[in-house]
Amino acid sequence: MSKKPLKLLLIDQDPIFRLGLRVALSALPDIEVVSEAETDTTALQILAELAQQDPNQVNLVVLELGNGRSISSQQQGLQLCQQLKIQYPKLPVLLLSSVQEPGLLLAVQAAGVNGYCPKGTPIPELVAAMTEVVDGGFYWFPEQRSVETTSHPITPSPRLPLARVRKNWYLSGIGYIEASLAAVTAQLQTPGLPLIDRAVFAGQRRELLASRWLLTRLLVSPQERQEEETISATQKQPEIPVLSIATEPLLLQQQPTLAPLLSPRSLQSDLFSLCVTKLQSSLQNVTDVALEIDIFREDKKRELLYLTLQKLAQKLDELRVPQVTIDQLETLKDSILYDLWQAVITDFFGKFYRVQVSNQKIEVVNLLLQNYRVVQTEIFNKIPLVVELFSYLVFQADLHIDNTCYSAGSSEAKSQALIILENLLIQVANGVVQPLLNSLADVEEIKQNYYDRRLISTREIERFRNELSWKYRLNKYINEPKAIFESSYELFVLAPRGIAKTSLYAPRSQELAQLSGIPLLVTLTLEFRDAIAPRLKSLLSIVGSGIVFLLTKIVGRGLGLIGRGILQGIGSVSLTEKNFKRNSERPK
């Protein structure tokens, strides 16, 4: 066994299998099961949290492709493999699965998985495979090597070691390039990205594309490419495409964007994985709008947003029952948001968490849950496109937003859905913090456990609360009517530099017709300004031209003549004095 200790993360939907494997491995030295996960979202969150504490806490991921039987579950597991290799390219992955289909195993191998063992492999052999993978090698179960060599059209024969080395070089290099390319492409799709950063990422993407082309030309021979083209033309396999070392990365890149191959759970898993990744970036508020969660430390913000994402995944799973239809989502929206808000508050603060206020102990959760009506009015009723997001994730419906129809499963739909999801998470988190600020803002125990150090004094807390109060007033009377009149929604998103703001087009004529009082006056003022602005601009242009003409042609010319006269007068006086002096000096 290698001297390097094995630190494992187990990912499997079967809790009994996880328990049995943990017990079997616990009896062996230098092997530690650091954590377990049942779903891909939980696994990515665990890895993200461990990476923040110590990147070396896990050095091997052992996973199963879903439940090993469902096609959609297997596709979801394949996407998890791809996601792991994109986010953690140096973290080895061992597939411990009941799956034995050659095509699926080829796809897994092409995704960058470092090893495979079927379930039922003896523990000594399994430990040997883990050790080989952690030490940087590859381990594929012996019975599958023959499948690999017969199914893969251009895999070199074992008697050609140079060809095998060349293939390994290619797969290693192309895997790194594809992971970097995916990361850079994801950064380019971030809303609110500064122009300089966008230019830098665009340059990096061009360099990676050129590197991929050069690597393919150097390590894939023309004969192999010609053989692949011949096989592709003669053998059409729509269900399990033939993969070659020249086309594997391209197929892997295109696979998640094909709507017919993705189930609603796969859409959700893919979207939530991207969200988990973005939650690792800074959570500083870079907008000009105060957010309730700004009073929390960054680690508490991240914990709250993680928990909200987990609870949302559970609520979406509850919607996947035959009795719920897509037409019912509109009526169920308020109930779903309330259940989500209640679950997040209960788990975030703890069901029995109490704080000392004056001479009595107060149950925090019970007190906060009494403020839902205020939260609903100020925050939840103003969260846009919630029904559209739920329809997309639960029923795989197309997204009709921003005056465009995005096909479910497409990269464009994923990008738009991610924006809506991020805004939903941030607003639900704001709804969790708001009743805390209303009722228990200046409690010392809460300040020590949750608040940012810059906002722990009573003066700073009151200043922050006043800023939020003004925000609610401005939103009610000015910002919201303006957004309705401009047919847009303002959304908060997770950008690399922090929490940013973006906007989406949305028809809001019905809301515009219902405005009255000050909000209606604001829209009328905007309309009047839009109507008079061009004419006022023309009038100001004419007046400005007249003033310029007056100053340059009349006043300027007059001043010039006056100045000229003064200079001539001064010159004449000087000449007269000089002549007089000369005449006075002549002898008489």
C-alpha cells in the first residue's frame, strides 16, 4: 500500500452500501472515510466546504452512477463526474458501480474518471485500486479492459506501448484543457463582469482553443482521424456514440446541452452544481443597494445560502409527484416559499436555539416565524420568475423570459435559469435575516455568532437598519414603479467580485395599470420627462448656439475692437512722449 493515507468521500444513494463499505474500510490502516453524500449537490457542497478548510482533506472520490439502474440517474452521475473534473481537476475519481455497459463505461472513462471497480470487488483489490488511483495512476477492472479494447475504435493494441503512451498524453492534456476551457467559458457568462476581466477571459479562451487544436494535431495521427471518420459514416449509433480520442472532449462538451437526453432531475443537478461553484466566490455586496444578509459574516452568508439551496432541492423533489401539474405551480408558489423559508430558519438557527433578552429566554425560531407576513410583503411577493424557474426544473418546460424562448436543456436556458435561481436564493436569505433585524438585532449572543465585525456596534446596527428602511420606501414608491414602467426586473446574481445586479425584460402592463398614488405619479413624471426631454434638448441646443454666436460674433468682436483701440492708444501716447522728449533735448 502507498505511504500516502487514503482520505475518501463516498457518493452513493444506497445508505446501506455506504455503511457497509465504511465499516469494512475502517478496519484497515491509513484509510479514512472523511464524509459521505447521497446526492451530487450534497457532495459538491461537502467538497467546497472541505476545500475552504484544507484542500488536502479529501484525496479520492468514490462514487456510483446514480442508483445504477435508472438511465436518467446514470446520466446524472456522468454529469457529476464531468463536474468534479471541471472543478477539481487534480482530485482522482474512482467509479465503484454496478454499471457494466461498455458504452457507458467508455463515456465515464472519457469524462476523466481515473478508475473503475464493479460492486462486489474484494476489499484487498478495491484498496489496491484506490491506492493506484491516488498515486496518480489508472485502474480499470481487468474484465473491462477487453471491452475497452474491442469497443474503442482507435485504441492502440497493448503491443504498441508508444501508441498507448501517446493516447495517455492526449487524454491527460485534453482533459486539463477542457476543464480550463469550461471554467473560462463559465466566467465569461457571468452577468455584470467588468470589461477588462471579460477581455482577459476571452483571450484565455482563444489560447485554450488553439492549444486544443494543436494538441489534437500533434497526438492524433491522420490515419486515426481517417479511421474515425470512416467508422462514423458507416456505423450510426444514436444511443451510445462511438468515442475517439479526437472527438471525446467535443462529445462531452455537447452532451449536457442536448435537451432530449436530460431529465428534470439532471437539469436541476447541473444547475445546482454551477450554483455551488459560484458560492465559493466572494459574497461581498458590490451593488448600491443594501441587502439584509450584509450584516452577516461571509462564512455565515455562505452557510445560509448553501442551506437555502439544499432546502430548495428538497422542496422541488416534493413537487415531483403525479398529483402536481405545471398549472398548479402559480397557486402553490406562496406555500412553497413559506415552507422553504420556515425550513431554512429552523435549520439555520436551530429549532431549540434560545437567547437571553433582559430577564427571559426567548426561542429564536418561534419568534422569527411570527413575522412571515412582513417578509412576504416586503420581499417574497417581489421575487420575479419563480414559477418559470420551478416549471423549468420540475417539468423541464422551456423558459419564456427576456422576450425570448429558451429550449429546456440548452446552455442559454441554463444561464438564464441560473440567474433566476441565484436571485431566489439571495432573496430567501434576506427574508431569513429580516425578522432577526426587526426583533433581535442588538442581542450580544447573536452579534457574536453571526454579525460582521464592522456592524456589531449599536450605532452601526441602527444605521444599517435605517438604510434598509429607506430601501423599502424607495423600492415601494420609486424603484419598483420605475422598473414596472421600464418593463424589467432587477435581480441579484453571484459574480466573481461579489453579489452584483442585473436586469431582465418582462411585460408588466397589468402591474402598470394597477398603480396609484405616488407610484403612479412617478411613472407619469418619467413619461413627462421622456416626452419633453427631446424638445427641451433641442431648445437648449438652439439657445446654446445663440449664446455662442452672441459671445463670439458680437461680444467677442466688440471686446476685440476695444482691446485693439486701447493698444493703439497706448502706442500713440508712447510715440508722442518719445518725440516730445527728443525735441526737448535739442540745443536751442
